[in-house]
Amino acid sequence: MGRRVVITGLGVVSPVGKTPEEFFSNLMAGHSGIKPLQTDFVEKLSIRIAAPVEGFNPGDYFSKIQLTGIERFSQLALVAAAQAVQDAQLELGEAEQARAGVYMGSCQGGTNTLEDAYAELYQSQNPRIKPLSVLLAMNNAAASHISIKYRLQGPNVTYATACSSSAIAIGEAYRQIKHGYADVMLAGGSEAMLRLGVMKAWEALHTLAQEDPDDAAASCKPFSKNRSGLVIGEGAAVLVLEDAERAVKRGAKIYAELVGYDCSSDSSHLTKPDAAGQTRTILNALRDAQLQPHDINYINAHGTATRAGDIEETRAIKQAFGAHAPHLPVSSTKSMHGHLMGATGAVEFIAAVLALQHNAIPPTINLHEPDPECDLDYVPNQGRTDVKLDVVMSNSFAFGGTNAVLIAKRFKA
């Protein structure tokens, strides 16, 4: 069976809040972080909306010298990690540091550095690139900075599996503790890709949402009949995972127990989602948790608001949960914080954990006319506080067909 794994610290920097408390409060209130982009390149875009982290001043957290070697996605990750470590009141001795590690997820890592380097080289014809460009841009920079800051000498790994990157980071960190390879893990993800090249590339895929003509904040409409696609966001989320016995012994605050995880592949198509593959991942995670479908009280859906994605996820939930599916609350918080790509799985898992903590379910906003093929209880527009939650699930289904499902349960010693 392995050891039990608990969650003792949370950190979030997102388009709807820069702390876990602010993040969840705004989700419950239905506040959207989606807005028109305010950048110098916006006129070159056809789709001009995104979900940025506003009011984040790196100078509040890092010195000028530090900032020369820390990219935006690493900055966001370090701030989220600091929140999580402080929240967990985590202090590690030298021997404990050797049994602690960090797993992070990111689709593209230092996008800002890469775009700046390409602009210097090809547009400005400047043959000199910043000396630290490689170190700034590498995907594992955020995890490495966290490892160095907290002297985490155990496993240090970065996952790049598109939209499921950080969910897999959390799941694999859980396995490290469960199977005895580590006692403490910091796990999550970070992404900061709101740059011209990335936005134009996503425009070319025709998966981005059109701006709502009446309200830009309402542009992401998961499970809605008039949905038009996803909205790119940025942010970071980090959790502290611990061996349960260790956490109880030190008197840690425990948010939940991480009891189930699976990662598997559709093995069918790079971009087209597959309900059969998603169903398999859900059922495998339930099996890992030693739970039945009717034990799940809430799902934070992948829910990107793409035409095919929402229908396939609906089918997967129906196939996996059977008669329980119509009675199971499911919501997509991407309707508010957008799609944070490699960070989104961690952000949404924290949303699910906080839902469990508060016995409250955040809504899917902008859901006024559901797609007839998306006919589950998607908690439309209004969060619910009159609920009792014991077990929650978070879905992450990625380009490339790499699916991940996480399950958290109310902890009982």
C-alpha cells in the first residue's frame, strides 16, 4: 500500500489572486481574471485577450542582481513556493534536506528570454545574446531555483507534458513519498508565456476564444453552447507534500490527503482529445485511491472551452462514473483564471483542495446556455456553499494525449 501522503502547504500566484486565500475567494465570487491585453504588441494580434497576473512586482521579492538570473516563470514559481513553505511552517534539518525534493511542470519555461533573444538576434541584428539566456530559459530553471533556495537535495525533476505538466509533477511527487524515496516534496508548476510569438502560434492553431463583444471577462465559456475556445493565462502554484506520519508528528496543519493519481496516454492524436483515454485515467486514479466512483463529491474539470474538449470530457465522466455522473458537481475554474498551460493542473488541484477545505464548490461562470452534449451538473455561474465534501478530483488532459488525474480526501489520522 505504501505510506500516506498529505498536503501541508499551498502557494498560488494567479490571474484571480496572488495568495491561496484571495484565489479561492475570487473563484467563489465568480470573479474573472480574463481581460484585454495591455502590451506594446497587442495590435499585431487577432485575439487580444488573456489572463495575466496583474500587480506582480518582481522587485518586491528579488534584488536587481537576482533578477538578472531569474526569468518570469521562475519568479512566479519562487513566490508560490515561498507561500507554500511558509504556510506549511516547513523547516528542514540537514538530514531532512537529503530526503526532500522538488517536482515542477512547465510547457515552455523561459519564453520571455527566448523571445527577447530571437528579437535581438534576428530583428535587431545584434550578435550578442545575454550571457545567462540558457540558464534563464531552460525548463528546469524554476525547479532548480526552488531546490537551491530551500536546499532540497532529493529528486529535482521538471515535467513538460503540455497542459498536464504540473498535475503529473504533483502525482509523481506523491509517488516519491508513497513509495519511500522522499519524505517531503514541493510540487507544482509555473508558466509565463504571454508574448507575441506564443500568442501568434496559438492563434494559428485556432483554439483561442474570441473576445466576448459585451464583456472581455466573459470570453471563456466552458461547456456552453456558444463557447469558442481557451484563453491563455500565466501563473504558478506549489504544494508541500509530506509523509503523513511526519506531518502529524510535527503538528502540521493538514489540508487533505492525496490518495489517488494516474497518468496515462490516449495514444491516438496530438490534439484531438479522446474520451476512452480520459476514462481510463479516471478509473486508474480511483483504483489507486481504493475508491468507488460514487465516493467522489466534486470534480475540478479540465474544461478548456474548446468544442471537442468539453464534449469528450463530458463523455469520459459519464463513462467513468455511470449512474453517479448526473449527481456529481463538476466545474471549470478556467472560466475565471484562464488556461495556465503547464501550471494549470497545480492551480486547479489547489482549487479542488480548497473546495474540500471550505466545503464550497466554485462555479463555472459564463454558462448561460449549456451545450446539449455537455449535460452534467457544471455548477453554472454561482458557487455553492451548502455542500459536504469528503473526496475531490482534478482532471488534466493535455495535447499529446497525456492525461493526469489527482484525488484528494479529507484527512483522518
